[in-house]
Amino acid sequence: MRCDIISIFPEYLEPLNLSLPGQAQRKGLLEVAVHDLRDFAHDRHRTVDDTPYGGGAGMVMKPQPWWEALEHVRGLGEGTPTLIVPGPGGEVLTQKVARELADEPWMIFACGRYEGIDERVYEAAAEVMPVRVISLGDYVLNGGEVAVLAMIEAAARLLPGFMGNAESLVEESHEDGLLEYPVYTKPASWREREVPPVLLSGDHAKVAAWRHEQRLERTAARRPDLLHASAVLAGIDIVPQA
Ligand code: ADE
């Protein structure tokens, strides 16, 4: 998976060189290149923004540097990349979206700042490559960089060979629409709090049943919306949400 990231703050993306994403890069599973948008602005101040037509607060990112940057990066690889633009106005990043991103051989991430990128850049880009606007959630960040870190981490960890233990991918929250069960390690007793006895029983069937129950309880308490969605998927008739 190749990821080209365009940003006015290239240093923001440095965590991709650490930990598992860093290892994945060294193993050749993940290729990351970060490009400074200002390299494509040609005035003395390397200007990338201007005031919005129609008035209003803040600044808008100019189309010219963005287009030059996108054309430059598009010329660096083979085939057609998918352009991912992080933004609060996009589809929400879910595990399903992460799986779709993990299937993409090549993505260009365009990190906007200020009030966003001139709309014509999206229109021009959509004529030459698929474009997806993806949001981290229903809140506003200062720019797309933090969202891109999350998107690449969520996708790259699904690549075969990324995780040391592929089984841990199967059992985690959101893989099948439920949250994960609580986990415990040694000691069995800590500050007078005991590990649930079933986990010490050695009875694998009982442990599995207990864990499933815990997942349902936890999902009902914390994310009833997920429980409803997975019941619908499974064709189970449950009481409609209020
Ligand atoms: N940029 C600003 N807010 C964002 C969000 N919620 N998700 C993705 N990118 C953003």
C-alpha cells in the first residue's frame, strides 16, 4: 500500500515512521511519502490560502498549489491513485471504510487547513481519479493531518503481515459490529479485585460464552446504536430504538 500525503505541516506525519507503521514501512508493506504543499506555491511567501469569495470568516486554500501538487504526486506512481480528503463533511471512518482503504494499492491524502480547499480542486480531481471525503467523526479538527494518521493506521494494520498476531484482529471491537470483551492479566487478585473466576476455570466453551455475553452487555451499555445495527444485519427482530 502506497500513501502519498500532501500537507503544509509535513512534520505532523512523522509518527508514521514509529512503532508498527514504521516497521511496516521497513518490511515494504507500506510506503509513505510526505509532500509539502508550499513547494507548489511560487510567490515569495509561498502562499497557499486566500480570502473566501462571498465573504465570511477564515481563509480558503487556493486551487493552483493543490492542483500542481496533485499532478506532481500522480506522476510519481503507476496506475490511478484514489484521492482521500479528510474533512468533517465526509463519510465517517468506520472499520468497514478502513477495510476498503486497506484494499487500495495507492492513495493520495490531501490535508486541508483553514476553511478548506477550493471546491474546484475536488471537481477537477474527480475527473481523473476516484475521490473520497472521509471524516474522523462529528467534531472539527484544525486540519486533516491527525485524521490521516488515524486512517492510515486503521487501514495498514489490516494488511496481511502487519500485525504479529493476526488473531487479535478477529476478536477486536468493530470487526463484527460488537465492542470487545474486558481483558485481564496477572495477578488474579489486585487491590482486592478478583479476575472473573470463569477466566481461571480452563473451560474454553464457558470462557467463550462469557466473553460473548460481555460483548453484548458492553455494546448495549456504551453503543446501543451498534447493537441495533448488528441485529438488523443478522435479521434479528429487536425492539426499535427510541
Ligand atoms: N478536518 C477537520 N475536522 C475533521 C474531521 N472531523 N475529520 C477529518 N478531517 C477533519
